Amino acid sequence: MSILSLRLPNSLHEQIRLLAKKDGISINQFVASAAAEKMAALLTEEYIESRSKRASHKKFQAVLNKIPDVEPEDHDRL
């Protein structure tokens, strides 16, 4: 486990304190969770971008062409 000293504006600290209390967790848990969520979002963006570079429009169209041309059932209609 690492220790991180963090400077926050008082207003932000107070909001974090209130939200952590409302959620029944410590400020440390709240901040660690927030950092993990941000990290996951950024890493997901990187992953999707790297996958998109390997994409093939031709292969995508080939998969779409396999879908039968039928009307959707009533429960599947928009």
C-alpha cells in the first residue's frame, strides 16, 4: 500500500467527505475508487482505439451480411 499526500480545495474535500459518508466508506476508499474508475475509463479508451486500428471494414460487412433479412419479433421492435 502506498501513501499519497494530496492537496485539494476545501470545497472539493468537503464534497468528497459528504459523499463518502453517504456511501458509508472512508475518504481514502472514495478517492481510491474514483481513481480506479478514471483509470479504467482511460485504459478502455486506449484499448478501443488500439482495436479500431486493426479493424477491417470488409470483415465487418461480411459479418453483417450473415444476418438474416427478417422482420423482428414484436418484443424486439423499437
